[in-house]
Amino acid sequence: MKTSSEDIRRPRAGLLSGRLLLVIALCTSAFLAVQTLVVANRTSGSSGFPLDDAWIHLQFARNLHDFGTFSYFRNEMITAGSTSPLFTALLAVGFFMTSNGVIVSYILGIIAILAAGVVMYRVAGEIFEGSSIAAVGSAALLLLEPRLQWIALSGMETTLFILLFLATYFALLRRLPVLLGATCGLMLWTRPDAIIAVAAIAGTILYERVVVRRTSTKKKRHQDATPEDLRWLKKAVGVFLVFAAAYAAFNLVLSGSLLPNTFAAKVKYYAGAKGSFPAETFHFLADGHMVVPVILATISVAGSVWWIGKRKRVRLLFPLLWSVGLFVSYWIDLPRLYQHGRYLMPLLPAVLLMSVDGARTLVELAAQWIRSFRQGGVSHVVEGMILAAIVLQFGWTDVASETAYATDCSYIGDRQVRTALWIRDHLPKDAIIATHDIGAIAYYSERRVVDMVGLVSPEMINNIGRFDLLTQFLERSKVRYVAALKNWFEIANENPVFETDPLHPEVMEVYPFDPKRMHFTPQDATRLNDAGEYYLSSGNAAAAMQLLKRSYTLDPRSARTNFLLGVTLRTLNDTASSRQMFRNARLLQPDYPGLPAQ
């Protein structure tokens, strides 16, 4: 009787200690988030975000609160330009409590990551059969993962999406049809990536029904469960379709497409982007604090592949399919990692679960060879030590990353926010501003903006990549000024009326828009001009000449190109040709700085 009583108390003690450790992890995560914000505020002197896109959500949310319309300027630019209508709606609710949208975004992000940690604890408990060590370890890794801390404070919808993804996984594990359908639907309202998660669920169920069932016909229990699973799935599908139909109708009414403008705009803008996406993804997953976790995750993936080959049940099939699906979809449509790999951050919970699974698998294999591992719970102690070491490493990296977050916020503040405030204070209130970074500029300048890359101006999407069509579009839109980062859109033949610090990279400039004079320089010509200018300043005029001649062939209508060629030819003592280049530059831009007197 005594033994039975101890057996009963031991799981309860493990459960209580697990919950206590979860609370500690939650408090630590919240403390680190607040500390990061304090450091960032001290560094830049104000609150902000490390991404300009955060203010896109806030602009939509403020207008939704103020005017009751899903619009980007007062109630006049109604469009499906938000990637995350659900996140935008939650922000709009926050505006009823405070007019400080930045604070609302911080609160939502922190709540989302803390809630995701709790759900991760429940999911891991289901996957790893009630193991408190695995459940707490999984939750702590999620709560302290440095990039998830960063994105939680970025004003973006990513942590909300991760919360709903984990809730979806929990509903799938527990066979909760209404919850599964609802969380899948809410995921779709948060990011279009939810379609991949739904496909991963379908793949998981299909594998278990078709492949596993055929190889386990002797297990009557499994055969009897199949019809019930299908009935359960039908109910989940029905709930999801209601959300999906509403989502499609929302986008169709606002912009005439099934998905938000942002999807088509970004796919079109980054079409043909070069780069080694698989290599970039590998470094995203395996560098720095992720070295040990990714090794453990590899062990888990190898085990999953082994069981798939044996046509057996795979414990982590859904997160594996999700990870592969998300990677492949971005490799096809948007093969570049930007801003700490934020588009692939929803992979991290799956990778962390596989890391915990790999640690358990490693300990189980060791127990088969080392007798002491099978005695007195030694294997559990070793598993806990492995996970604790990784959690501590994550926490240390979090502390070290506080300055990186502050630097990112200052970077955006010194460019986009500063430009927006200058526009607000110096340009007419009825001035229409064209820009490719529409977040902070629209939010703080309080001016109508025209989006040069189509996120909130869907009529621009088909013009992407054609500067002649872009100029015509801006003219039709009655644009008066253009605000652009110089390395994104080099504007020739005009002098800026405002620019951020030219000694720092990515200079933001504001130009008056004159369609007969303003000229957009192709990016290849810009790169050649930059390299040519470097060689010229280094005294290598011959090398500069080769580059600038190629630039001139690409784009002879840039005053800068003609001026640089003139300087180079003068250095090479070709006076006649030099004068011709200077004359060309003067015709294109009479007030180009540095032009010699006629």
C-alpha cells in the first residue's frame, strides 16, 4: 500500500515542479522582454520597432479604430494591404485603451509569446507522454529563443501566428475538432502561411490512415479508430471552411483577390531574386546558440525518416511536414532571408520540439549501452541536464542580444521615423508622398502615401520592375514628393530636399516629383556607379572607366553617371570627351552639385 501511495504522489510532485518551472520560465521571458525595451529606449531616446512593417499594421489599426474602415489613409484607401487582418483588428481594440500604438504592439507581442510558451508546454506534454522534463524544456526553449524574443517586440504578427500554430497542434493531438478548425481559420487570418499548416495536417492524417493503417491491419484497435477519426476530421474541416470563406470574401471585397495585396506584391517584387536560400536557411537554423539544438533536431528527423521507411507512426510528423513545406514555399516564392530571417521564424517551434525529441532519443540510445542510465532515473537527470544547458545558453544569448534589438530600432528610427517627422513638419498637409517603405512614413507624417511596391496600392503590382510605368503611375496618382532609400531606388536628375545622415548606410531621401525630370536609376547601374566612384576616389581611374562605361550603356539618362564619366575622362586627360559628359549631365540636371562652369 505504501508503494502504491508513493507511485501516486510522484507524478503529482513532477507535475507541480513542472508547473513551477514553467512559471519561472514565463517570468524570465517577460523580464527579458521588458529589459530589452528599456535598453532600446535608453539607446534611441524613444520607443520604436526594428522593422518598418510594424507601422503598416498600426496605420490600418488606427484607421479601423478612428473611421471603422480597413483603410490606409483616413477612410479613403480601403484595401487588403495587411498581411494579418486578425493582428490588425487586435491592435485596433488596443486603441480603445490608449492612443500609443507602439505600447499596444509591445503588449500584444509579449502576451502572445507567453501564451505560446504555455501552449508549448501542453503540446510537449502530449507528445512526450506527460514528461515534465520535456514539457518544461520545450516551453523554456520557446520562451527564451532570442529571435522569438526579438520578433515579439517587433510589432509584427509572428508570435500570434506561432501561438495559433501551437494551439492547432494541440487540437490535432487531442482530436478537438472545433478547436482545430477554429485555430486553423484564425491562423489564416493571421498569415497566409496557414495554408501550408493545413496541408501538413492533411499530410499527417493521410499518412496515418493510408500508410500506417495498411501496415498495421493486425491491430484491431487502430482499425476501429479510423472511422471515428474521419468523422472528427469532417467537423474540423467544416469549421475551418467557414473562416476560410470569410477570409476570401474579405480580400475579394477590399482588393479583388483571394489573398492580401502583400502576397502578390512581395512575390512579384522578389521574383528572380538570387541567393543561396538553402545555405542561408541552414545558417539561420544552425548558427550561434542553435548549434546543439539543430544537432539534436537532426537526430529526431533521422528517426522520423527511419520510421517513415518502416511505415510506422511518426511522433513528430506534423511539425516535420510543416517545416519542409514552409521552407519549400519560400524557396519558390521568396528565396531570401531578411531581418533576422523573420519569415522563417514560425519554423522555430517545430525545430525546438524536434530538438527535445532528439535529446530524449539520444538518452534512450545511451541507456541501451550504459547500464547506469537505466537505474534510479539517471536517464531523466541526463535529459534534464542537456535541456537545462541549452535553456541557459538561450537565456545568455537573450541578454547579449538586447543591444542588437536596440541597434535595429535606432536604425529604423534614424531613417524612416526621422523622415516621416520631417515630412509632417515641412511638407504641405495635402501633399501625396510616394515611397516603398510605407509604415512609419504614413503613420507619423499623417500624409496620404502611394506605395511604390504595391503593398497597399495593388494597381502598382503589375508595374513592378518597370521604371517607366512607375513614373506614369506616380504621375496619375498626383504624387508631389518621393521618399526612398537610396540603395532601393536611386533617384537621378533631382536634388533631395531632405536626406538622412549620408555617412551611414541606407540613406533615406525626399525629392520633389517632376515626371519630366526625375529619373529612376536601375539597380545594376547604381551598383556600377558606386563601384566606379570607389575606384575613382582610390586613384584607379582605368578601373573606374570600365565600370562607368557599362553603367552608361545600361542607363545613359542619369546625370550622376554622366558626371562621374566626365570626372574620370578628365583624370585620364581626355578633355574633349570629358566636356561632352559634363554637358550631358548639365542638360539632365542643371543644378547637379560639382559640375564645372561652362
